[in-house]
Amino acid sequence: MLAARRPVMVHLRGDAHVATGGANPSGESMTRTQGYVPDGMPMEPPRFLTRPSESLKNITKLTKLMLWPYGLFYIGLSVVVWNYFTPALSRMQRFEIGWVAEIYVRNLVMVAVWVSAIHFWLYVRRSQDKRFKYDERWLSTTARRFMWRNQAWDNAFWSLASAPVFWTFWEALLYWCYANDYIPHVRWGDGAGWVVYLVVMTVFSFWLVAGYFYVTHRFLHTRPMYRWAHYLHHKNVNTGPWSGLSMHPIEHLLYFSTPVFFLFIPANPFVIIVTQIFTGLAPSLGHSNFDRIVTVGDRTLPAGDYFHDLHHKYFECNYGTPVVPVDAWVGTWHDGSPEAHERMRTRREAAGHTSG
């Protein structure tokens, strides 16, 4: 349980698109009103480059945070998907529309059901009103930068029309490679030692996704990639559950590409499923704009990612995740403190960007 904290009201003006010399496609000012600020500010990056015992302790702690509660849910869902909703590898030696379509429909349904449930609970039913909400505003229904001037509809369109396609593309490619023994394939029946190895690889996939996210995301913030693709995701300053996968197809191609590592690292199709489910479902919670989800009474579950929410707010910081603190190592870590807000405001003003 986590008691609600007194909201801090801060009015900020700015346009993420201006940061790369682009233009706000709507021509409107994006005004953000900040509400709930989580406890634990300023956010300190985890320390890995210390004594081995301390580093191991920190890695163990962060692994537990990634696995509880949602990581275990993603693994459990992967077990169901692998056993009941994935075609047999024997069918995948040749690319055929039948088995690829089965995987696509399965992925489309998972995205639609998972994100719809979160959106309904927080934004349609508004079950907890604005309690734990980072931004005091609800999603826009009048902004010209969104299709149909409706942020939720625009975000849902890109999440459903594009994301499952590229999720399926990478998954099907790896399955085809496994089916033809083109890449190292470890099977669960290869012995107790290999079972332990695959369990480790299953957990490692969460770390791999978190680390690789910085690489692809930072690349998307280069001037050409931002103008070609990433601008679409950054139309969302005040994010919602559908914003997580609201991306240009080029970005989806990169975002779901983590399985390329398993072209060289021995693994199993089950590990690919875990990797892609984590990649595909986690963003809806991280972009929900709610720090906690109230379940029964005062009981809550973790939801939003304040670290990444600051990225949508200030744009030029927090490119990765707080778990793999590359931002701290390269000087782009925003710790959520008033001092960091001021430094970012000063930096943007010095660069000629509008800020408040």
C-alpha cells in the first residue's frame, strides 16, 4: 500500500518537437500541469561499478523489482502463449501465411485486451479519479496534432495497426530460424543444466530489453530519425496507456528488434515470447500517467514510470530506464528534483527553446 501524497502543482510550457528544430504539428502550445510526484525524489541511479558484493546486491534487488509483480505475470502469460497459442515449430520451416497469421492475431488480441483494460479502468471508468496521476489533465479530445483530434483514438490506431505487425515480424523470423536450426537452439529437455540456463536467460531477457531500449531510443532522438519517425510518439506529452505503443512503423521495427540478440545467444522460442510480451505490454503501464493503480480499498499496484514521464516532459533527458542507468553515466539523468527541473529549464532556454 502507498498513501497518496499531497500533489505539487507546477505549470510548464514547451514543445518537445522544438527540441530538435521541428515544429509542433498542431501549432498549439503543449501545456502540462503536474500533479502527483512520487516519493523517493530525487531518484538515485543504481550503483553497479562498486564492490562486487554491493553490485551483486543491487542487481539482485533490481531483478526482483522487474519480476514483481508484472514480470512474473509476463512469464506466466508466456507459458500459456507458448503451450496453447503458438504453432508447432515443425510448421515453421517455411514462411506460410497460416502460421504467421495465427501469431499476428494472438499478438493483436493481447495488445487490444491488455491496453483496453488499463485504459478503461483509469480513463473511461476513472476508478480512482486523479489520485496518483502525474498530470492533472485528462487525454485531449480537441488537439489538431492527433487524428480525429482525439488522443486516445490516435494512440490506439498506431498501437493496433502497426505494433502487432512488427512484434510478429521479429517473432516469426526467430521461429523460422529455430525451426531450420540456423541459430543456437537450447531445448528444455536437453538436461537439468540447460533448464537452469534457460531460466537464467528468461530473467536476463528483462535486462536485455531494458538495456537495448536506451540504444534504440537514443538513436531515434537523432535529428533525421526524430523527424522521420519518433516525432509521432512525442506528440504525447500528457501520456496515457495507449501512448506506450503509439509509434511510427519505423520505430516499431526498431523497438521490437531485441530478439536479434538471440540470433547469436543460445536460447529457446519461449525466451523470445517472454522478451516480446515484456516489450509489447509493459509500455501501457509505463505510459499510463498514474504512479499507482488502486485496486481494493487503499491497496495499490505499481503502474507508471515517472523516470520516463520526465522524458516526455523535458525530452532531452532520461533516454533509457532507471534500471540500466546509462543516462547517469553520460550526464542525461533527470532525478525528478526541483533542482533538476531548474537545470533543465535553464538548459532549454540557453538552447533557445521555450520553457516555463
